[in-house]
Amino acid sequence: MPGARGTLGPPLEGFGLHSYIAGELPNRPDTLRRWIADPAALVPDTAMPDVGAGEADARDMAAYLGALR
């Protein structure tokens, strides 16, 4: 995202081994896809920005993150 300077989130290495997304959602492929596509729909007060990912991109990102060990 243009101008993004956020440092709030944790490192993503090993993400596929995490039990939860955002500390409260089960780390499953479909939940992760939905989280990437529209985080506020799942956790209304989240600090995670809407990155504008469409369904196909969100699915691909979820697959990548799930593979990180």
C-alpha cells in the first residue's frame, strides 16, 4: 500500500504452524482467505487494514501463508 509504514503485526515466518489468526480466529485456509479479503468483517476492531485483495489473490495469499513452516 502506498505510504504504508506499519509495524504492528508479527513476523510471518512459521505462519502455517500458528493455531490462530489475529489471536482469535482458527487458522484454516478458508478463514484465512476471508481474513485477507475483508478482515473487519471477521474482527470489527482489527488493526489489519483492508489490502484490497480480490478473491483469487486472497486465496493465493492464504495458500502461501499456510505453507510457511
